Amino acid sequence: MQFNQNAMILGIETSCDETSVALLERDGTVRVNLIASQIERHQPFGGVVPEIASREHLQHLFPLVERALGDASAKWSDVDSIAVTSGPGLIGALLVGVAGAQGLAYGLGVPIVPINHLEGHIFSPYLQTGGAAIPRPDRFLSLVISGGHSAIYDVRGRDVKQINRTRDDAIGETFDKVAKFIGLPYPGGPQIEKHGRMGTADPKRFPFPMPQFKDESLDFSYSGLKAGAIRLAREKGISVDGDPQALAEFCATFQDALIAQLFDRLDTVWSRIESPTPAEVAMAGGVAANGVLRERILAWGSGRGVVVRVPEKRYCTDNAAMIAFAGLQKGEESDPRRVVARSRIA
Ligand code: KG4
Ligand code: ZN
């Protein structure tokens, strides 16, 4: 058999509101990573509407695959495997990606690598535009912060052990819900960041306590901050139609409180971790695109002499490059007939 030097893995991501397709070389070089965002279609509803998401994926998936091949100057025969997000996510949205991947896998006679969306995020800090992936250490701590997750993992090889998680809302969800309440468009995280940049944090005016559990658990909890922020916004008349300076201060202070909790837990996890100490701390997920947080975590690392990996912004929010990359790490291929989509993964 002839070795195809142009062999690539095709990645497909349709778990939420982004249809994304990527082609990666075996060394993790991203040849193409296309994202068709549906944000504008969901914006009038202030959040993702599952039915609309599924229909949009159906409309965009195959044209995007064809475009990806064209942009990468690749042929169908160059695709030697397909990595697809099989869960967790919106079930109708996942089914479009999985069924699409199954059809392609049958047609091309190639295997599928089903990917847990979370694993996609976990390895994403090691992708780099324009070249092979950054070699990752055998052990690292992963901080995954997105619309659906807030958790710290101890990653050893391909073994992913959860250290903590949120007991209620995810950090991205908290950004989004509070933003919606004050009249900012979806998704709220980038909006809060943008307005916060025009003000300074004022914890006297907007007091947000640090949530602690009686049992000294390291878990995150964001529902109290969400409720507190909504109450303060109501009491002090904070909204897009109100005083812009007050809005800016509110956003800066609220963002600081959300971020402060990340560092509170990260500090404790880091101080308690058993040896050998993980070589690196890698942050991932949509919230990792936040500029204030990116600066702070890099400073956290340099203060402790810890290598901190921050993904390129394009690989923070949902994308297929990270799914294909996780497929390369995993390497366990499945018979296309056996791949199932699951909205929840234990
Ligand atoms: O990873 P992602 O695209 O989807 C999930 O897997 O959930 O993350 C989306 C989340 C949203 O909650 C969005 O508000 C948040 O990431 N996000 C941000 C920023 N950019 C996106 N949060 C804070 N600051 C940002 N710059
Ligand atoms: Zn995600």
C-alpha cells in the first residue's frame, strides 16, 4: 500500500451553535479550520434555540466540508479518518454532525473517532497556527471554562481525572445570563469584557462575596454570583440604557469576581496537588478568550515559575480543529455504525 503523505484527519463539531469543520495533518498542523457561527440567528432569542441550531448545522455542514477540502487543496482520498463530537451538547445538533460523519465515513471507507467535546477543549491549548502542535507534557492541569463547563482536571497521558467542577452554573453561562439581564446581546462574555474595559472595578459599590463551602470543597459555584449580580443590577439601575459609566464599573467588578473565584480554587488545587507536580497549567474553553483572565493567568504562572498554556483565541470557543486534534491524541477508531450521539456524558 502506498503511504499518502497528504493524509489528514477531518474534524466535525456541531454540539452547540457553531458548525465547524477542520483538516489537520498527523503532527497537528491545522490546514484549515472553518467556523459558521449561528450567533446572529439566535441573538433575537437571547440564547441558543436547539431547533434552529440543528437546522443551521444541516444547512452548513456539507458545504463547509467541501470548502475545507478546497481551501486545503486536498482531495477526498486524503481524508483517512474523521473525528466528530459525539457529546455532550444539544442532541439534535450532535446528531447532524454524527450522521454527517457516518455518511462520509461510509462513502470514503474510513473510520470515525468519536470525541467528547470536553476533551477537545482540554487539548486545544497545544494547537498553534502555522505549524505542528506544541509538544504536550505527560501531565498537566487543565482549567476548562466555557458556557457548559467550569472544572479543573488532572491530565496524565490520555487519562483525564476531574479534580473539581461547578456545583451549579458554569462561568460562561453566568456571564451570559447576567449580560442578558442588563440588556447586552448574546453571548454575554465578550460584551461584559468590552464594557468592563471602560471602567474600573469598584467592589464597594458592587460587593460580590467569594463563595465558600462549609465542607471546604474545592468546587466552583456561580449561581450565588449570578443572583447577586442580578439583584445589584436591579437595585442600582444598571442596564445598557442607563448610565454607561455605572454599566462599565458593574461589568468590571462582576468580571473580577468571576475570575477571582477561578484563582481562589486554582491556588488551593495547586498547593494540594500530589507529586510529581504537573508540568504545566493549560486553560481552555470560550471564557479563556477573556483578555483580563489571559493576562492574570500568565502572571499567576510567572509568579510561581509554572508554564501556563493559553490557547489562541480562535481555539477557545467551539471549533473543529480541537476536535480533530483530540482525535489524533485518542487514535481509537470506531466502526461508523457504532458511533452514537449523547447529550450527556457521565
Ligand atoms: O467553549 P464555548 O464556545 O462553548 C461551550 O462549549 O460552552 O464557550 C462559550 C462561552 C459563552 O458563555 C461566552 O459568553 C463565553 O464562552 N465567552 C467569553 C468570552 N468569549 C466567549 N466569556 C468571557 N469573556 C470573553 N471574552
Ligand atoms: Zn465548547
